[in-house]
Amino acid sequence: MTKADIIESVYEKIGFSKKEAAEAVEVVFETMKSTLASGEKIKVSGFGNFVVRGKRARVGRNPQTSEVITISERKVLTFKPSQVLKDALNQNSNDI
Amino acid sequence: MTKSDLINEVAEQLPELPRKQVELLVNTVFGSMSDALAGGDRIEVRGFGSFHVRQRAARVGRNPKTGEEVQVAATRVPFFRVGKELRERVNRG
């Protein structure tokens, strides 16, 4: 599934034109991106939580040259799926 | 930010749409993504990230309280990988 497929389901489910659907879906993702960029987490009930976490600087190694380098402090985004989503993935547990 | 905060923010950006429509929009976006993952499909949203489903094999677990062995069934677990654009924006802060 790509963004085009998400736009398609918005187009089918809501009375939007294709252009409106594309624009609206874009706004949803852009809003999420700027919220996360500001460091704020997003909790989507029934889907999961997107959380920005800080990582301390640590010492790493270039695996090719085994040269020691410092990996700088950084912020990363993690996703924790909700129980509802995890359950939805395991409904047909017989065919796993 | 909760889902209803997200709906409010999106509604502000799209003032021509009634709030009910925006609610339906946001729910449809996440609903279609859940359905895709439930069907085992992978999702890729450029600039945001991708979601995929990993299989976890059945294993023998143990009840930590009683020490009793229990069979844990195979499960499917969703995973998210952040896209390049968002990863950089989050890190820049």
C-alpha cells in the first residue's frame, strides 16, 4: 500500500474528489510530521503511538575499518502499535 | 497529541471541510492502514515512513509465576521504519 492507495480509500469512503482526497491526506501526514518534528508525541487510539526519544551519544565502530567513532546524540522516532492493531493482525491466527 | 487533537489541527488547515468530514478523513486514513497491515500488506508513505508485518514463530514460554510451560502461538507484529525526511526533521528538532 502506498499513499496513493490511502488517497483512493478516502476518495471511495468520503464524498471527496480525487484532488480533494489527495490534498486532505497530505495535510494529515504533514500535520503529523510537523508535530513529531517539534518533539511532541502522537497517540492514535486503535492504531498506535509515535514517540520521539532522545538517544545519548555513544561510541561506535566502523565495521569495515574497525575505526572507533563517536555516534552523536540524536532524536529518533519510535512506533508502539496499539493492542487493537496487534489483535487485528492476528485475527486469522490459524493461517499464520 | 491525541487523535482528536490531530483532527482539530487538520480541520484548521482545511477550513472548508466540516469537522465531521475531517473526523471521517483521519479515521479512514488509519483504518485503511490497519486493514492493509491486517491483510499482511506493507505500507509505504514517502517522507513519513513504512510499516511492515513481521512473523513471530510459535514458541514454548513459561508462566513466570508458576514456572509452568505454556505454548505461545505464532503471531504477526507490525513494525514501523521512519522515512528519511521525517527522521531528519525529528533529529533537527
